[in-house]
Amino acid sequence: MSDATMGSKRTPCPDCHGTGELRIDSENTNEDLEVEKQTVIADCPRCMGLAFFPPDPP
């Protein structure tokens, strides 16, 4: 895509690297003393899940 077809430039969010979501690795220990690993996926709070910042108004 060229700049002419996009209409405006989009700046990818540096926090989520342009994905719109954050992945947080978590470890918990259960009652049997086993370590359970999980990945929590949440919308990026900085770009509100859009993956980019809207262009600045002219």
C-alpha cells in the first residue's frame, strides 16, 4: 500500500508493537504445589486495542 491509498499515516503503538493487545505471562502455584503457567491477553490501554495511534489533527 502506498501513502496515497492509506489516506493518513498510522503510528504503531510502541507498548503492544502494533498488535492491539498485551500478553502477560503469569505463574501460579496450586494446592498440590504445582506451578501453573498461563498467558493473560488484554487490550492495550495506551492505544485502547486499536494497535496504532490516530493521526494528529492538522
